[in-house]
Amino acid sequence: MKTNQVPQMLAVVIALFLFAASCNTPAKETDTKTTDVSAVTTEQKQVIEQEISGLIKEFFQQVEKLDIETCMTYFENTPDFQAVNPDGTLGDYDALKKLNADGFSQMKTLSVVPTKEVIRVLTDSLVLYTFSMEQDATLKTGQKIKYEHVAGTMLFSKINGAWKATFYHESAAAPVAVK
């Protein structure tokens, strides 16, 4: 006796349809530990701003000491780190370190004078810091130079409880020789 193959075929087609439909269903998003800025309280935002402000003050003190090793501890050394250098080149952590080490090695002194700073809390673990400044340097040759317009942006992420710059961008006008 022959069995009716239509119900079996229908069952196979329905099973394939359900399988295909489940493969195209978007994955459910899981909650992350990041709190959107709209959910960050005013008090939390102020604490974060103070933390970043203190960190930046320490960072620029190390810049003035021309201490490249300590300066680089403020950045996260990962393959995802990205820097946009004043000359327009893109680089990673090592390229940023080398570029600044080369510059520091030519200087006897460096003075950093911020003219404007903005700290923008994006989330409880992500902060955008923007600055403009002037820099005065004395080279080891004795020549004095001034960078009248330097601007930069640092993106800080809270990693393992510590704020680290995960992105850095700096733009500067050419230095001017001081007589």
C-alpha cells in the first residue's frame, strides 16, 4: 500500500520555513553595563568631570616634564587605539609614542598653557575631552619656539575602573620661532 506523501512533504516544508525564519530573527540584545548620559545623574556627571579634569591636569604636568613613559600610561595600549597626529597621519599607540618621544627628545623645556577645555560626559564610562592651548618650548639647541594654536580631542573609556584615552587627535599650526 502506498502512503500519501503530501502530508510528509508539507511537514518538511513547514519545518524548513520555521528554521529559516528563526535564522533571520535578530538576536536579542543583552543589557550592557554602560549607562546612557540621560540616565547619569547630575552628581555622577560632576564626579566624572572632576575625575577627568584631575587626570588631564596630571597628564599635562607629565607632558611638561617631557616624560614620555609616564605620559603614555594615560592611553590604552590596544590594537584598537587610534591617534590622529598634527601632521595628519594616522597611527596606533606605538606610533603616537614614537612621534612624541622624538619631539620630546629635541626639547629642553616645554610649557603647556590651556586656553579652553571642554569635558563632555557621553555615558558613565565614555567621556570626550576637547582642548585648545598654546605651547612654549626651548629646544636643546637653545632656540625658543611657540605653538600658538594647538587643539586636541581625547576619548576616554573607563577600563577596569580606570580612565584611559582610547582615541587621540591633535592639530597644530606650525611653530613660530621666538627671538
